[in-house]
Amino acid sequence: MAPLTYLEWSYMPNDLLDRIWKEDNTNAPEQYRIKCLANIGSLWRGWKSRVKKKVLYRIGNR
């Protein structure tokens, strides 16, 4: 899983992207790597947004 500590998907180190590709790739050819990682990045941004929203909402309701 990609950590929340990076501000943008493009800041992810290559070794982390390699691990994500290996974990996610079942039988996709290497040519799909860029598109697959872009889709994962989009999902990561949405997940990061939802997590931050939940945390900030909880902090705001204290």
C-alpha cells in the first residue's frame, strides 16, 4: 500500500512503484505498466482524500 506521506503520486520513489506494480500485476504485459500505475495513482488520491477528510472531521468535532 502506498503511504499518505507523499504529497503527490509523482513524488513516489521508483522502488515503491516497482513493488506496487509487482503486487498489482497479475498477467498484464509490461506495456500497460504506465497506465496501470496512473490508475492506481488516481485511486490513491481518492483514498488519501477520504482518509484525510475522516481524520479532519473527527478532529474538528472534538
